[in-house]
Amino acid sequence: MKLSEITTGTAAGYLRLEDGEYDENLLAAVMQAARSYIEHYTGLSAAELDRYEDVSIAFLVLCQDLYDNRTMYPDTRYAANANRVVSSILDLHARNLL
């Protein structure tokens, strides 16, 4: 599945949320934050990210973390505590690593 194809319904399913159990606007905001984080982390555009289906899993994991914790981590703090699977997937596609 491409990153651009993931809907709030798809994300809600991954987060195991039933219809009516979640605020769609909150979930959409979480998805936008996760998408932005991935774009900045990798240096890839949204169109470029669609080439890599494994990024969708990293995206859903980030959505789950942001939704469950209801906290935004500054990039430096999150990087120190990031899920290793997410970091590994994003590192495969990152262009801006030093």
C-alpha cells in the first residue's frame, strides 16, 4: 500500500479503533504529523515516498505512537527513543543522513 493511499479508516483499523471510538479530526492531525516527520526524516517528497511500500508500515507505527501517547516529541528527543523498526525502514530511504 502506498503512503498516499492510507486513509483515516485504514489508520483507525491499524490502531484497532472502532467507528465512533475516535475523533476523525484528531486522527487526521496525527496522520499529517507522522507524514511530515517521515518527509523531514528521509528528505523525500510525498510522491517519492509512494515508491516504497514499507514506508506505510513505519507511517502506521508512528501514527499509533502519536495517537496513543498524545504527545509530540521534538525531533532530537524522538530520535533517541524511536522505534527501531521505524528507524530502520526510514533509514533505508533517507537521503539527508550525514
